[in-house]
Amino acid sequence: MKRTLIITGGAGFIGSHVVRLFVNKYPEYRIINLDKLTYAGNLANLKDIEDKPNYKFVKMDICDFEGVLKLMQDEKVDGVIHLAAESHVDRSIKDPFTFAKTNVMGTLTLLQAAKLTWEALPEKYEGKRFYHISTDEVYGALEITDPAGVEPPFTTKASSGRHHLAYGTAFFTEDLKYQPHSPYSAAKASSDHFVRAYHDTYGLPVVVTNCSNNYGPYQFPEKLIPLFINNIRHGKPLPVYGRGENVRDWLYVEDHARAIDLIFHKGKVAETYNIGGFNEWKNIDLIKVLIRTVDRLLGNPEGTSDHLITYVTDRAGHDLRYAIDSTKLQKELGWEPSLQFEEGIEKTVRWYLDNQAWMDNVTSGDYQKYYDDMYLNR
Ligand code: NAD
Ligand code: TYD
């Protein structure tokens, strides 16, 4: 079936993996990557597919109502996969207004443009889909618990025999009340409510997913994993917030992209699906794995970079533990993570070490010129 999809935020970390997957897997679809190219958007993330005939890039702000509406109408768009957002918690603490504008008003703008475009068609919402990508951070924070007198993490086996690491017995399930704490998660929570309101009020065919922390290639080096890999490589301090006791559930980004593909095509309208790695790590333990892996791959003796660990003032309102229960997605659509963490982290560290030019480009800001060279000056 031919389809025309807008993927917003396709030049960002997760978005670039989703765009690549859809462009390669569905040559019969037209994929429009709509991205404003903020500091986090980098077209070099998509170099390998930028000349494919079914791919088009449009530089646009999701808050530009006239622009988005015209694009949707002109291109006869029948699906939206919405990833564009301001995504870094530390930035949201310094500049909450930008987060409200992009994450809330930008999402509302896309919803209204989709509604007006689709309502005007004879078939209306038939065959249409608005897929909103959200985060587990909207659920707030969980406790670290030790019910059996066993020191966490508990290791259990997921159904396929994979390890499941957990720091407590409570998990985020789809029916939990939203309790966001940071300006980032508050803005994402608000956008999720607008998406559901557009279904309940106007019948817009929406689906929402809430995912845990992603890791993998092309992540902007302000987030923990790429920042620390780069710092270890260059012998720079590793700023560990608080005591490094906070727990995150890590998922390899290509597994998230696979889940998005599945849910876009097979997920039920108006449903929410949680996506997670069944893979909880205390920050300090994860940092030690990163140090060991980078040192080994660089040929440094074990322990070379241990001294880089530097405990710094904790993040304001730092959520203690995130842990997703993605049983619903597993049972209803058969998805589960494909990579065990050890394998995923090895691949990730290798990628950053092998792609120092990408890292230098991003950290120097030079990549911002890429768009002009690629699209304006040719
Ligand atoms: P990212 O910051 O790497 O990329 C965001 C992209 O959105 C960039 O390309 C940026 O240029 C674009 N963008 C920002 N503001 C825009 C605007 N006003 N108009 C158009 N484009 C704009 O983010 P990411 O980590 O890839 O996250 C993508 C989505 O997934 C976000 O909605 C985020 O909330 C969600 N999410 C991320 C994670 C994670 O671990 N990274 C986990 C769960 C959910
Ligand atoms: P981050 O990658 O910013 O993702 P999120 O805040 O969305 O979970 O941070 C992951 C964890 O690592 C989080 O508990 C904060 C911590 N952290 C540090 O200790 N030092 C750092 O420099 C960064 C960026 C994060």
C-alpha cells in the first residue's frame, strides 16, 4: 500500500533511526522528515538514506501552523509519527518555556493540522494515524525496594529467557496516574493529554507510546552515555550527579524503532503502549561498565580511567528510578527487546569510538552548516 508519512524530529537521535528504518523497509511509502534542526537535529545522521527516492527533508518548526497545515494538505499525508521535542531534562530546568512551546504547543499544532486536513477528506479519518512518541518520565519516579532482603538488582528471566534486571517490585504500567516532576516530563505529559483529548473529542485516530531511556549511535553528547564515552576517550572528568544511585531502564534505540514500526501498523487506535528494556541500571554501575569497555577497546589497562569519576551536585528534582513494564506490548503485539545490554553497550561504545568525526562535528557545532551545504547551496 502506498502511504505518505510525516516523521517529525527525524534528524534527532531516535527520529533518525525511525526514518532510516521506514525509508529502507517501505520503499512504497513516501517519508517526509519534518525537523527544525535545533542544536539536537543533525542531517549527517541520515547521510546513508538522504538520496533515496522515497525520502524528503523539510526544514520546519512544528509550531508553524500554516506551514504544517499546507504541507499535510499538499502532500496528502495520511500518517504522522511525532518525535520532535526538546528532550534534555537539564536544559528544561534552565529553560522551561522552550519546552512548553515545542512539546506542548508544537504537538497541539500538529494535532490541529492533522484534524483539519483529514476532516476535509471524503473518507475522513479512515486509514489515517497520528502516533505520538512519549516518555516513561511522565509517570514520575519509583522507589528502590528490597522486599526479599536481597540486595538489588534482582535478576529474573523474561519469557524468552533473557535476563531482567530490576531494582524494585513496582513498575510503570499504562494505567498509572501521571506524576511528572521536571519541566521536560511535565511538558511531555501535557502533550500526551492533548493527543488523547483529540481522540476523545474529535475522534482523531491516535496512538501513544511511553518509552524508557534509549541508547545507541547518533545520540547528542549531552545525554549520559555519549557524553561519558567521549569524556573517557579524552581523559575528561565524568560528572556523576549525586551519588550515582539513580536507576534508569535502558533500551537499544533500534529496538525502539522496531517497536514504533510495529505499533504504527498494528497498534490499536486510542491505546497506550509502554516500551522498555527490562534492563535497569544504577548510574554508577553503568558508568563503570562504560569505563571498562572504553578502556578495553582503546587498549588501555583496566582501571586507567577510574579516576575520572567526579561526584557533582545532584540534578534538581532528580527522579530516583524509572522502570517500564512492557508486558502489554509483548502480549498483544509480540514485541520484546532483541539485544542483551552487554551486546548493545559494546556496539554503542564501538560506534562512538569509530565515529570520532561525527562526535567532533557535533561538539564543535559545525554540523549546523550541513543543511546549508546540502540543501541551500546546491
Ligand atoms: P533529540 O533531542 O535527539 O531530537 C529531537 C529532534 O526534534 C531534533 O532533530 C530537533 O531538531 C527536532 N526539533 C526540536 N524542536 C523542534 C521544533 N520546534 N520543530 C521541529 N523539530 C524540532 O530527541 P530524541 O532523544 O531523539 O527523542 C525523540 C522523542 O522521543 C522525543 O519526543 C522524546 O521525548 C522521546 N523519548 C526519548 C527518549 C530518549 O531516551 N532519548 C526516551 C523516551 C522518549
Ligand atoms: P540523561 O541521559 O540526561 O537521561 P534522563 O535524565 O532523561 O534519564 O541522564 C541519565 C541519568 O544519568 C540520569 O539519572 C542523570 C544522570 N547523569 C549524570 O549523572 N551526569 C550527567 O552528566 C548526565 C548528563 C546525566
